[in-house]
Amino acid sequence: MIKNDLIDAVRRDIGGVSSREVWTYITFILDEITASLERGESVKITNFGVFEVHNKKERIGRNPKTLEEAVISARKVVRFRMSKNIFDILNADEFGIIPGEITDFSDDETEDN
């Protein structure tokens, strides 16, 4: 999905608003997320996940073509940690989990009846 796909989906779901209005709102939200990350703040979106800035140290890497070593400079990266809600939705089919269902993974056979 690209930004224009997101704009179209939001416009269809909401109805009564133009693509330009939705573009303005989405751009504002993304700009605010970016500004928070620039300040080193984490961004938590409930039931979605957390975006966090992490500092990576300088390290030695290797060019896979030439096998030459090269210095990879220190830099900042953004990491995303998904919420349990998103985890459950993504893994529902594979593990038979129903999204929103409370799962108990304790061993039922150890209980005394």
C-alpha cells in the first residue's frame, strides 16, 4: 500500500470528504510522527504499535560483491514494535487465534479434575 492507496481507502470509508482533505490530514499525521521521532521521542499508537528511534554504533561491514571491509557509520534508525492486537490479527490464520480472543496457552493436562 502506498500513500495514495491509503488516502483512497480513508476517503471511501469516511465518505463526504475530498481526496485533497484526506491527503491533508494524513500528511499532517505523518509529519507529526516524523517530528516526534526527530526529537527522539517514541510514538505509541494504541492497538497498532510503537515507533522508536535507536542509535546504531559505527561498525565494520563487508561489501558482498568484493568482500572488502568498509566502515558503516553510526546512524539513527526507526524500529517498529507491533501491538498485541496487530500480532493477533497477523497470526490468526496460522495459529487458529481469533482476533480479539483472549488466549490461554497454559497446559490444560496438568490441571487436576
